[in-house]
Amino acid sequence: MAVQRPLAAIVLAAGEGTRMRSATPKVLHPLAGRPMLAHLVDALVALPIERVLLVVGHRAEQVTAAMQDALDTAIPVDFVEQRVQRGTGDATAVALGAFPEDDGLDEDDVLVLVGDVPLLRPETVAALVAHHRATDAAATLLTTHLDDPTGYGRIVRDGRGGVARIVEQADATDEERAITEINPAIYCFRRSLLAPALRRLTPANAQGEYYLTDVVAVLRDAGHTVGAVAVEDPFECMGVNDRAQLARAEAALRDRINDAWMRAGVTMVDPRTTYIDASVVLEADVRILPNTLLEGATTIASGAVLGPDVRLVDTEVGSGATVSHTVARSAAIGAGCAVGPFVSLRAGTRLAAGAHVGTFVETKNAEIGEGAKVPHLAYVGDATVGPRANVGAGTITANYDGRAKHRTEIGADARIGSNTVLRAPVRIGDGAYTGAGSVVTRDVPPGALAKGVPAEIDEGWADRLDEGN
Ligand code: UD1
Ligand code: MG
């Protein structure tokens, strides 16, 4: 009969991660746009768990701040500092010190995990905990088989197939190094038995560290049961220690994210060249063409077609919009818009429904009205373009006078002629026209024509034009 005991998790993340050769602490290196440590904590807080304790040390402040920023969970996540990195056993002991001595809960279970296994799934941790409780073991660990076990601790089995001990790569004999069953460093312990076992560790090994892995032999020697649960998908247990492993983890995570979206009704013509951050949200019937990167808080509504060659960061795309060969950042693309090819939508761009932004156009802090068109070769910055207006090829909103930025306002149904320079601040009235090549330095009333350099203004132009027709 499985025993239900409270569960907590300790995640070891105090190491520098020297093999990354990076100024950034290893556990903060992003995978699918999220620090690798945050992926692991996501998997833990998906379980019925009381608290998560992160052991920080190397650049503790930076890691703490980044994690507080990345995590958004109702489950308490606390930080404890391991000042000197004496090994995973020492780090675990430091964390146990953060549990109240006599909280009456020392019969609870505690998960201990290394911080560099970002692909671990909650289902796998749940299976570990369930097995641990069902067998009433002192400790239970995950194991898996790898074709190339180099670098991992190896699982040494006893004559009856039980886990006898774990030997680190650096300490292993040639015979032990040939073992392909490895220690992913994901364990579940009875908390009351862990603390005394940790006190028995010594740093008498190749790395001069207190190894958490030695707890297995200590518990066994004391007559306790140590169990193991085999993990089918070895990728899940992959430890990320260097940049090559980081790239492999990224690829595995990308496959997982893409598979989930395809199952949710998203078409990907080529999932291998589709890169979607963990934070992105897609609706069913989105269609993604090759070389598309969706990052940050990007959301895509049903029926949108993205790609090829699209990078969207923190961008919202409305239903049925098409976006090709485009880079967009902090932009909103309305329903039914057509964007691209070769477009740069910079921060603060908002395209209302049905707007068209075409070839070689850059926008920034710009509101483009419903059905308005900026079809080719234009810069529209700090500007409002009214509904149904047309901005001709080569138009520039000259928003910067060398000291400050100014706005350009283009009214509804206005027609901006090719190669117009709009010297901001300036307003073009509803239905007004500008002549090809004009340099507009003054406001243009509704329905007027502005032409020349600097443009002279001919009032009532549009009405006379209509009468003439
Ligand atoms: C560890 C295991 C190894 C296992 C592998 C799985 C030990 C001794 N070895 O080796 O059996 O196969 O993980 O990926 O446990 N850390 C601290 N404080 C320290 C030292 C490390 O918090 O004093 C943290 C690191 O930040 C890291 C984790 O513990 O997140 C593991 O450390 P790492 O150096 O990556 O251990 P491995 O050599 O990978
Ligand atoms: Mg490691």
C-alpha cells in the first residue's frame, strides 16, 4: 500500500558549470527561450509538491533574480546559498538545513535533482515518487541506458540486480566505465534517512568532493532499501554540461514542443526548421512554413500563415493574417493582414485588421489603420496611418530632427505619393494627397494636395479631382 507523505524538492544549481566556458551561469543558459533551470522547476511544480528549494552559489544573486523573474507559480520556490561548492552531497546537506528541525514532517519524502536536466518530464518524476512510496524504500533513483555513457555516474548493480552503488566517471575502473546504465541524478529520499547518510560522506575521491551519489552505498550498508526506476527515453535524463549537449537538448525540446503543437492542430511544413519558444501560444489551424522562429510572448490566432523566413518576438498575430520574410518585435498584426515579403516591424507597430505592409518596409511605433496599405519601400516611424490610406513607394516619415522624435499623422483615405518625405511633426488630413517626390513640412488640410519641395499646398484638390471625373 503506497504511503502518502508530503513531498518537497531540492534542486542543486550552485555550480559554475565550467565546461560551458561561459560568463553566464550554466543553469541560466536558455533552451526554447527559457532558462534551463526554469524548465526543470516547471516539471516539479506540475506535481503535488509542497515546496521547491533551489541551491544557488556561483553568481547566486544573478541566478536568484533570473529565476524569480522566469517563474510564475503558486508553489513556494525558495533559495538557499551554498557558499563554497564542495560537491552535490554538500549542496544537499545545505538545503536540508533550510528545513525546520522539528517540523514533525521529517518522515516526508524529498526529491533531489541536479539543476542541469531540463528535459525531465513531470510524469517521470511522478513515477519515481509512486515507486518510492509503493516500495517504502529509503531512496529511489531514476536510471537509464546510454550508448555513450561518458561523463555520467555509472550504476553498479549487485549479484541480485539491486543498486549497490554509483561510481563517478573520474573514479571508475575501466570495467565500470563499460557500464551503460547511468545515474541521471534524480532521486527520491526519505528525508529522515538522508541527513544522517550525508554526514557519513567523505571527499576521498578523484574530485575531492562530497558526492551525493555516495549516499546510495551508505544507505545500502546501513541495511536500507534503495530502489531504481528505469526511464525509457534517455533524452529526458540528459545532463547539460557543455555547449554540444546544450544544442542537443535544444533540438530534443524543439521536437517535443513541435510535436505537441502539431497534435493541437498546427501545421508545420518542416518541423525541423520551425523554432517555437516554450512561452508561445498558437491556435489550431495555424500554418507554419519553413524557417520560422516564434519567440517570447508571441501569440498566433487560427488561420494565420507564417513563413517562410519569419522571426516574431513578443508579437501578436490575428486570425487569417499572412506573414512572410519578416522580422517583428513587440508588434501586433491584426486579423487578415498581409505582411511581407522583406518587412521589419519594430517595437510598437500595430496593424489594424486587413492592413497590408509589403516589400522592403520598416515600421516602428506606428499605427496602421484598417485596410491601409504600405506596399513597398517605406519607413513609417512614430506615425499613425488612417484607415484605407495608401502610402506610396519610397515614402519616409522623417521623425527625427537630430534632437527629438516627432509624430506623423496620416488621415483616413489619404494618398501619399511615391517618394514623399513627411517632415514630422506633420499632419496629412483625411482624403488628402501628396505629389510624387514632395517634401511636406506643413500640415495638409483634408482633401488638399501637397506638392513640390518644400511642398506647396493646393486646397480643395480632392473635391475638384472628383468633380473632374
Ligand atoms: C552529476 C552526478 C553524476 C550524474 C550526473 C547527471 C554527482 C557526484 N555526480 O555529475 O553521477 O551522472 O550529475 O547529470 O552527483 N552543484 C552544486 N553544488 C556543488 C556541486 C554541484 O549545487 O558543490 C550542482 C551543479 O550546479 C549542477 C549539479 O549540482 O547543477 C550537478 O553538478 P555537475 O558538476 O553538473 O555534476 P556532474 O559531473 O554532471
Ligand atoms: Mg551535470
